[in-house]
Amino acid sequence: MQHKPSFLFLSPHEWDERVLEADRIASACELCPRRCRVNRLKGEKGFCRAPGEMVISSIFPHHGEEPPISGTNGSGTVFFSYCTLKCLFCQNYQISHEAAGETYSPSRLAQKLLDLERSGCHNINLVTAAHFLPWVLRALKEAAALGLSIPLVYNSGGYESPEALRLLRGIVDIYLPDMKYGDTGAARRYSSAGDYVEVNRAAIIEMFKQVGPLKIDKKEIAYRGLCIRHLVLPNGQAHSDAIVKFLAASFDPQDLTISLMAQYRPLYRAHEFQELSRVLTPGEYDSIKRLFEQADIDGFFQEIVELDGNFCIDFNSRKHEPLTGR
């Protein structure tokens, strides 16, 4: 049985309402929790520094996501430039901090999304898209009208405003957010987001309300639900234990899927912080893995010995992909 993506059930009127609401929010920008109140539609720049048009680094079938997201044919991934977080250890710093990429019109992106589906991708995977939502929604509306029919993954740092998430209700099928920190001080120090923990927890609850537990079809491909990512940091700097306690207290653990990542590397400015200036040890990762297991939270776990350094994409060498489109 083929599962239809949620956005196929939206009427043209509902699409128009979402676009208009996104424009309203962006005109005094509250697309992210920083609420800069600048007019993004006129090109005014806030904390994220993003301009009044979409900037995209690369678009390609990604085979490095979680197994039910990448599947056999890859996840049709769109990496948006700029970011509402400023993580000092970001492995995608070339696009999040340095803003490598090129401008895209909604129509051009719509064509690329259709190309990804035609290439066999299992889903469309939007990576850090919140700050471009007015333009993204226009692209999705056009792509849906032209026949896009694979699930939509919203892949983010987990720092989302309630207004943005309300725009995505009934459009996103799979939420793939980070839970980066369990401690406010660490979030402020490493990501310039002192309110991250509070905002992130509220966002996770809202995402779950919208899509529920992760659901996987007979071909082992995800078609709906929530999968939470958590990157273990060295020296306990993510305060992972607080995240486990929150999840265990707020959800039925059997409803949760965790992707516990061991791929931390001291990239970008991480070397400026002694506590972040080295890779993770197997013991550090295993201790956090045990916390999730003891809380009966299952999911996807990495083995440090299997990591080969290929988790980091060189976006400067992957600017243009061989996908046809306008």
C-alpha cells in the first residue's frame, strides 16, 4: 500500500492561506524564536543574515541519513544556506555560517523537487528551511500541483517557533529535529541560543502532536512520524541525561525513535573550547546509549569504530548537482 503524503490533501485555498500567513510572519520576522521583527520580504536581515530570497547550497539524493530515511535510493535532500542557530562546532559551517550557495526562485526549486522524485528518492528532505518558509511553501505548492507525491521530511536543529510549526501542520510527514542540549548554559555558549532548551522541548511536543510515532512501511521506508536526533558531545557538554529525563517524562518511550549520533568532530571553531576540542570516546557514547536504553527509548545507534569521516559534506565542492530542471 502506498501512503500518500499529507500535503496532497491540502486544497488550493489552504495552500494560499499558508503562503499568506508565512508572508505575514516574515514581514516582521518571527519565522524563528529570535523574533528579529525585520521585514524579510523587503530584504531586511536579522540574526540569521538570510536575504529576501531563497539561498540553497546543494540538492541531491542523500544516502547518509537514517536507514528508513535514505532507504535504497536516497533521500531527496535540499540544503538551505544560513541558519537560525550559530553552533560553533557545526559540521555544515560552510553553509550555515559562511552561507555558501546560490539563489533559487520557488519555481526553480519546485522543478528540482520533481527531479528528485523522478530520480527515485523516497522523500523530499528540507534541511534548515525555517528562515525561508515563505518561499519554500510557494515551491511546495507548485510542486504538489505538478505531481509531487513523496513524503516531506523537515530536518532541523530543533529551534523552531510555534508560528513556523503551525504553518507546517498537514504539510510535513516526517519531522527529523535535533535535541542538541539539555542545559541552557551550553546552548547559550555553543549556539548563541539561551532559550534553546525551552523552545526545543515545546517544538518536539508540537511535532509529535502533528505526526505521531515514526511509521515504516513493508519496504522499511519511513512515511510518517517523528525521529529525534541527538549528537553526543565530548565531556558531557550536551547534558544528554537531561534530554533522556525529559523524553521519558513527557512521552511513552515506546512511541519515540532516537537517532543517537557519535559523529562529533571538532570542526569550525570548536578548537576554541578545550572541552570540545577532541573527538568522542567510545566510553562517552556508550554511557549515553545506556541511558536511552534504560529509559526504553529505541532507535538508531552508531558505532564509533565504524565511522570513517564521511559524515561531513564538502559543500564548496558540491554546489551543482546533475539534476535537470529550470
